[in-house]
Amino acid sequence: MSIQEIGLDVAAGTLRALGDPVRLRLLHELAQRPGGESCVCDLLGLVELSQPTVSHHLKVLREAGLVASERRGTWVYYRVIPEALQPLSALLASMAEVSGTAQDCR
């Protein structure tokens, strides 16, 4: 996948959302849960932050299109959207592939 295929703005927005250690940890923890889903109440123990702050970080991930949310009673459940991570994953993997050697640049 090329940067043109995913789009610079989309890639930058996704990386910005993942640029915070708390959001990266929350996304990782969500992905490890059965079905890639969890209630905010279950995520509170992972970070030493208040419920409104954790909800804010999850909102940023939702606005970036990385997670979806669903209200069930008084709690909101979040789940990972794997399809949203796949283009970024492919883009980063393509950057890890080196063609040629440094001597070829001369």
C-alpha cells in the first residue's frame, strides 16, 4: 500500500490519534479483549486517569475511525475496527521494506 492509496491526511490523522501513549495502550487493550470490545468501566483500571479522561481518549480514537462505540445502559462499549487499522499497518510495513543498499544511493 502506498501513501497515495491511504491518503496523507488520513494517515497523519490516524498517527496523531495513536501518538498519545494512553490512546495507544487503550487501543492495544481493546484489541486484546474477546471480540475486540470492552466497556469503559473495564478499561479504567488500566490507566490512572479519571473516567471522563479515559472517555475523552476513546472519543479521539473513535473520531479517527479506529474504534466504534455503542451505549448499553449507562456505559459505553468500544470495539476496534480492524479494517481501519489494516491500511495503516500495510503502509508501515511497506516503509520497513528497504530496497537496495545505502551504497546504491551514491
